[in-house]
Amino acid sequence: MMNRGILQALQKIYPADRLLTRDVELLPYESDALTAFNAKPGAVVLPVNEEEIIDTVRLCHQLALPFVARGSGTSLSGGSLPIPEGLTIGLNRLNRIKKIDPLQRIAVVEPGVINLHITEAAQPYGLYYAPDPSSQSICTIGGNIAFNSGGAHCLKYGMTSNHVLAMKVVLADGTVTRFGGESVDGVGIGPDLVGLFVGSEGLFGIALEITVRLMPQPELYQTVLAAYDDLGRAGDAVSMVVASGLLPGAMEIMDRLAIKAAEASVSAGYPDAEALLIVELEGEALQVEAEFEQLLGIIEKSSAIEVRVAQNEEERTRIWKGRKGAFSAVGRLSPDYIVQDGVVPRSRLGEALVEIGALKDKYQLDVANVFHAGDGNLHPLILYDGREAGALERAEALAGEILALCISLGGSITGEHGIGMEKRDYLPAMFSEEEIDIMEGLRRAIDPNEIANRGKMFPGGEAPALSQHGVHPLERAGLISRE
Amino acid sequence: MATAIEKCVHCGFCLAACPTYNLLGEEMDSPRGRIYLMKNVLEERLSADDAQPYIDRCLGCMACVPACPSGVEYGDLLVSYRALQEDQRRRPPLDALARKLVIETLPYPRRFRLAAQTGKLSKALTAALPDAFAAMLNLLPAKLPPALPIPPVMPAKGARRGKVALLPGCVQQVLAPEINYAAAQLLAANGVEVHNPPGAGCCGSILLHIGAERQARDIARRNFTQFPADVDAIITTAAGCGSGINDYELLFKSQPDAERATEFSQKVMDFSAYLAELGLRQPAGFEEERRVVYQDACHLLHAQSQHAEPRALLNQIPNLRLLEIADAGMCCGSAGAYNIDQPAIAAQLGQRKIESILAVQPDVIVSANIGCITQLRQQLDRLGNPLPVLHIAEILHQACAD
């Protein structure tokens, strides 16, 4: 239960129905999409305008009350995991698209706007918002900014940071300020403060209003699905495409287990194979047509066992639906799993996959591989059964070894999901003490009380409990069974 | 139940599809939030009473089911949870009485007709109903339409292309007998022999929906012996019935007649699905262009995956222009208790729906469920808009009349 004084202060900002304090209201906010961790917040507030957010952050600063901003709660690294007894600020009701300017090709939005809704609003003008995380139908732009979200098509167009032009923010100390400008050319003097804020995992404050870049919709898509009887060959095909000079909109690989899950989920009609490569070309029709010929030539030489080309938008959507739902679809194969997110230089993709295969055997756990092959962003999904003693620990150890592998191959411990709660202990493996000192110094300069998303990104700190799985009480009582 | 709960990986993909989350913007009113609440109740971390308002607020529209990549059977979970809680729930005496009246009246057309005509029971009934029927009761017409008897066997016109039996249902045949009448006429006109077993009746879905499992089974069983074995399909014109009958396997699990229940449910087909497969015989169509919005019934679209079939039928009609609306898959709020328990939410959903519909300027609205039809009529009445709302069987019947 939250301290009475704090509650009274919050009551001055929020009516009762937007200040959640009862267990039944707080429990559903315990986790985001990383259920390995949960923590009950002291309270959840649901602001509806930026004044309320500013008042709340100022209050938190004044009381040194730690807070976490939350959009739709889809973080895969525990980024929006509540701080025990802290405040969770739910931003999903700030979901207005304030402006679409088709001439400037920009949109001005509130932080709780859903990623895909920007594209839907821009569509009538022939424009769209390019970053497309798999959860784009529900994840919010505020969360995308905090974690510099990517997506399948970031190979060609870059991550969120490449698409945010300006922001109005409230910093953790209550300062309200603007970063960046509306110029699409990105002409600016001085440090790139937008760049600093994007990907800061909520440690600096909350974005109140965001100006994003819109892109003209591609005239034509060509989506090719190639099946391989060996995961390494699919990886080689990626290298061949890259070496040819082509820059597809997306290049994705799924292995057998991931194919099985996606197939069970959306019946995408994927071929039966060890690995699938999805390559999508997009852009102006003339160019795409020429590139398409070239791509088919490369795929032909890549010893694919089957090649399919999406004949219409429906077939294209189905191919992507399987890929985008693949993480969650793994829930069909295993009661629990860890989604890992690491990067290796794409030239060493094959090597990484062989190593992961060996680790899988070592730990006797299944691993499904889904990855943005074009930029070397791996997403191994480690399957385990939490009811089995020690399984979670083994899965975590395997996940750790995969990250160590990524670093040793010259890559990174996260491609797009962020450090969050999940990987904070790996930060020192990636960065030197001096680098971490600089980051912490920056943070304290903005947030002396370290209240914004406390406990995330940096190692140590108060750790919320790991979820425990066990026999269900009703199972014990013989009332239910797992058939 | 445990398996369904465990399958949920909390990814949040369901939030986008959920009408109450869209409207209320709170985790407790989202599918994954409700699953989490149910889990906590079952694990005794939370009292069932605390969780109940949020579970009650679920429309049961099933939009989250196709949206879920993990394949959580939310519908099964909800039905099982409601039934489990119902056993333990202590209702206030009046509430309990009204509930008993519902169980004893609604599934029986004759009793219901009597009750509706006297109008005395309707108020008591509506107070207890957490589903689409309550709204209809609340809107009982001053006078009931006369019954439109359908002969026990309607021979196929022309060459026989099929043989079906019609599931009469319960409330709909009293409130809108014209729907089954149109369906039977249309099927016969399209070369289908239509059987109307006089002893057949309610499928029990309405009872299942309010957690009265035992009574639902008893009602459902009465149908098992009524239908000829050699029909191609048993046709229902109410999306809610079709979806409830799909749950028979769960309802009859480890119960007597489980096999018969499964056999029966496998025979049942929605009217649109059957007719779309068969194809219409050269429909005459309309003299002037008719702009039509097809309003998806949740229990047809989400629970039975019928998106293309009704549209294919309407597209077969000359001079019928089918229009698509924004957020077509979002529930219209007809889930009845809403009009009583959650009037604000129901009204907002209804308002959003009618706004999306009117935005495309239709001449007529078509749906495949009497609940939706009633809700949309209520919204139109509020606006003083005389736009007709028809069951798909009715508009097809009009279009095929020679």
C-alpha cells in the first residue's frame, strides 16, 4: 500500500477512477510482455492530458517517488515492469494524432498513440510510418521511443531514432522542454538531443508530444519466400543478397521450430523446411521490377528447395502475419519461453547459428530461431517448462551464453528490445566501466534522484522477484488437470 | 482452464481487438488482464468478488481469439470460469429469482411469448441477463409480431440441391419470426429441402452464456433426437446459437451424451456459411442500386471465422453494393446486460458502430444476429433515423423473390 501522503497528493491530480490502488486493479499491471518478472506497483495513474503527466512527474521528483511510464505494456525486456511500490504512469489514453502534414510529411502525436494507427492515419495521403515492430498493432510510440524500436523493415529505413524529428518532453526533474525541429532534413545545430532521448529506456523522462517523419508508401512490393533444408544455407543466401548490392526492405529467417509455431498460429501455408527466408523488395515499380529479377537469380543459385512469390496483397499479408506473430505463437509449443535479442555482424550469422545449435544440445533445451537476418539481429526463443525444477535457471544460463556469443563475435546484447530489466546484468560485458560511468553521469545530471524507471538498464539495484511456477492450487486439489 | 491460462504469454496483441480495452483503456478490462485476474482468483491471490466486475464487463465477443498468436481459447476459459464462479456465487434474493425466471422462461418460446405479451416479467428478466438477450427484452415491442408458421417439410423448388433442417432457436422465433421464415423460403427457392422438426427448440447457448451449464445441457439434449439423420446440415440463423453449439464439446465433456453432442454440433452450420457454399440461384437483384453495410456479428466473425461467406452471398446480388466500414470487427455493444449493467459502455460502443456505418451512407444495414439487429435499431431510433436493419436472410429473400 502506498504512503497516505503520496496518495493524497495524487488524488489532487486524478479522480478516483484514474488512480488505481486496489489489488484487483494493480495485479494486471504487474508484468509487461516479459512475464519472467513481476512487481506490484504502489499505484497506477492514467493521465488524459500532458498537464497531468507534468504534474505527476513534478510530484514524483519532489517526493523522490520512482515511476515508470507504460504504454501498452508490450516490452520484451521488462522495460515497463513496475517498480515495487513505485508509480506506474499509464500513457495509453494519450492517444491523439494531433496533426498529419502531408506536405511536410510529418505527424505530430501523443505518446500513447499506437504505432500502426499513425500509418492508418497517413494512408489517405499516400504516406506511412516506417518502423514496424512485430507488435505494431498495439505498441505505442512512447514505448518505441524509449527502446528505439526496430522491426523487420528497419534494414532499409532504420530504427525509431531515424524517424523522430522532434519531441516535447518532461524530464525526470520536472523540466519541460523541446528537442529537435520539424525539418525533415534534420538540419540542426548543437548536440542531437532527440538522439539522446530515443533509446534511453525511460531513464530521462516522458515524451509528451512527438513529431515523426512519414514516408511515401512504396509503389510496389515483391515478397519472396524461399525454403531451405539447412539453416546455414538460408544464412548464406542473405550474405549473397547483401554482396550483390541489393538493399531489400526486409530479410527475415525462421527455423523449423519457429515455422511450426507460426504455422499453427496463422496457417500461413509455409513450406515444410529447415529454414525459411523472407525477402521483401519495395519502392518504385521500375526499380523493384529490376531488383526482383536480380533477386530471383540469386535465390536460384542459393540452393533453395522451394521458392514462392506472393501473388497479391493477401498472400503478402499472410507471409508477414506468420512472421510477426511468431514470438507469441511459440506459446503453442511450450508453456514458457525466453525471447532473446542479440546482434552479430551479418557476415558471421552462420557461425552464430552453429554455436547456438551446440548450446541448445549442451543445455538440453529447444531453441526456435527467428531473426532479422539482414541486419544480423537474432531472436532465439528458448523454450522451457517452468514447472520443471531448475528449467528456468538453465534457460537463463543458455540465454546468457547466447549473449556472450554475440559479444565475442563482435555484435551486441540487444538489437531492439532493449536492456530493460532482463539484460541489465550483461551491460558490463558490453560496455567498459568508463562508458557506464558516462551513462550514469548523464542520467544523474537529468534525474538526480534516479526516479525515472529506477532499477532498469544499469546492473544491481532492487530486483523484483522472478516469477515462480509450480503446481496450480486447483491442480493440487484435483479440480483441474492439464490434458 | 489451467492450460488456457498458461498459454497466455501476456504479449498484449489482444488489446488492440478488445472493445472494452479500447473504450476504457485499463488492463483489467483487457483479455490478458482478465486472464491474469482469473489466474489470480484460481491461485487464491485475489478474491473472486473483487475480480467479478471486470469479468462481467467482458462482452464475450471473442474478438481476442483470432487476434491471439498463442492460441488461448479465451471463450472456453470464460465459459468455464463463469460456470465455476456461478456455483459459488451468492446472489441477492431478487437477483436469484430473476435468474431463475430467465432459466425457466427464455428457452421456451411458448412461455416466453406469454411472458413477453403480459410484459410483467420482462423487467425482472432483464435485470439478470448478462448477454445479448437482455437488451431485446428491454426493447420488447409493444405488440409481438404474429407467429409465421413454417410447414414441417418444405420441398425444394426445381432440382434438389440439398436437404437441411432448420434449428428454430428460442427468443428470435418469438421476437422476429420473419427471419426463420425468410431463411426457409430462400433455401427452398434455391433447391434445398427444408425440414422444421416441430419438437426442436432452444440450443441452450443462452443458458451456457450465463453460466447455467446443467440447464444448458438439459435443453440441448432435447434437440438431439429431433432432427432427421440424413440432412446435409442443421441450419441456424442466429450467430449466437452457432457459436454456443460449437462449445458443446466442452459443455458435454465427461457427461452423458458427449458423443451425440459432438455429432450434433458438427452438423450445425450457420445460414450464410451453408448458402455461400451452395451458391444462390440467379438472384433477381434490385431495380435500383442498394448500398448495404454488412454488420459482422461477433459470434459469426470471431467465434466462427465467417468473414467471406456472408459477403460473398451479398456480392452475388445484382445492384447490391456492399460497403465496408471502419473497425468492422469491433462489437456493436449489443451484449445485453450492457444496456443495464454498463449502460455507458454499451451506448458508446453502439454509438461508435452506428457512426462508422452512417459514415459510408448505406440504404440498408444487414446483420446475421438478432442481438446486433436490435442494438442497431435502438441506435437509429435514438437518432430518429428510419434506416432499415435486416437479417441477411431477409435481404437475400427480397433480392431473390421473382
